Amino acid sequence: MLGIIDVGGGLRGIYGAGIFDYCLENGIEFDYCCGVSAGSANLCSFISRQPKRNYRSYTIYAFRKEYMSFRNFIRTGSYLDLDYVYGTLCVHDGEDPMDYATFSSFDKKFYTVATDALTGEVKYFEREDYKYDDFAPVKCSSCVPVVNRPYPFNGRLYYDGGLSDPIPIKKALADGCDKVVIILTRPKTYYRSPSKDMNAALLIRGKYPKAAEALQNRSRVYNQSLDLALMEEKRGRVLILAPDSIKGLSTLTKDKSKLEVLYRKGLKDAEKLKEFISR
């Protein structure tokens, strides 16, 4: 079983968008798909077979104040308006609707990773959790602490999947994948520092102590998962696709020229897929 994991990374997710557009152009398919945060959004458009849809999201819609802005934060408490990004734009009569008929006919494994804000535990949504004009799982998976309030769905509150399972390689292997492609949006030599998440953890600890604990542990989980992926890559079971440089792009950096470069890197690096799959 051939699997693919896209770990997301905010606007850096455009790298994965390039990879999936290459796959659509070259008829490359996967038996198992698992997305985290923006990676789950990339996979939705891949599964619905809509090339360039994610590209438009990163290079056009992301620059609108309705998408993300301090105006949103003042009005709603969330900088990134998930209901606009994965609702208004995506519904059947939206500006860039997702082909739900094609998406819902996907008969392979598809998981969207989120984190329960109250328990700090990982939640793996499946394709069946998505409904017509209701893409709540990807909103849950993309809900960044502090940047957003936790997203409500089915009586629970959720944060970004990167808190609890930032690189779900263990799940993919446990679920039976023989080969796994992993899309990172930082160089594969990058190891996460604990200090990076401490301030955010302090800010949410009062209301969501378990989510704060998951956030504090994220660097350890990420780095352990990366070590496993690198080890499996040496064994030939994993292919890591990662940019050699991100040119200073952080999660929410809006720079069209740098985003375009990262998209092109994704298209180019995806050429490694054919050899890996054929081995």
C-alpha cells in the first residue's frame, strides 16, 4: 500500500500544492492519504482532482483581509477565518468550489489529523466526516492556537493536528503502508526547538491545559517522528520530499515571489516520485 503524508505548515504548504499538481498531471495516485493542517487542505483538492486549486488559495485568496487579518482577530478572536477559507470559498456556489462529488467517491484511505483542545489527544477524521458544503475536519486540523480560537465540531473543540501528531508516519506504517511519501515544508535537516511553542502554550494553558501540554511536547514528537522517517528512508520504505530552503517563509508569511519559488520547488522535487514508486 502506497501512502502519502502532507504535514502542512501554513502558507509554506504551497510546496505540497506543487507536488500534488505534479501528481495530477502525471496520473500518480495513492492508496493512503493523511494530511495535517494545510496538508489536509492540499489533499482535499488532490482527492477532488482539481489542479491549481490550492495554488490559487496560497497566491490569491491568502492575500485578502477576509482570509487572514487583524480585522478578523478583532471581530472574531481568530486571525485566520477558517469559515471563509474552507467554507465561503469552497461551497458549491462559492468562488472556488470543491468538486464534492469526486471527493466523496474517493474509495481509498483518507485521514485528516486534528487535536482535541480539551484532552490534547489526536483525532483522525476520515473522509466520511466531511459532508456536502461542510468541510469542518479541515478547519479543525488547521486551527492554530492563539492565531485561532479552537474550532467547534460535533460537540468538541479542536486545534491544529500538528500539536498531537505532526508527522503521522507511525500511523501510516501501523495501518499497513509498505511505502510512504512524506511532504515536509522545511528542510529535512530541520529539528523543531521546544522554545518555539512555549509562548503559545502559556497563552492557552488557562483554558486548555491539555492542549498546552501537547503544544509543549510537539517538538519532541516532531523530532522523534522525523528520526523514524529518516531511518525508514534509508531502508527504502520512505521518500521525504522537502524544500532545500524556505527563504525565510514562516507559517503566515505573505510574499508572492517566495511562495511562487516554493511551488516550483514542489513541482520539481515531485519528479523523484516515479523512481520511488517503481522500486
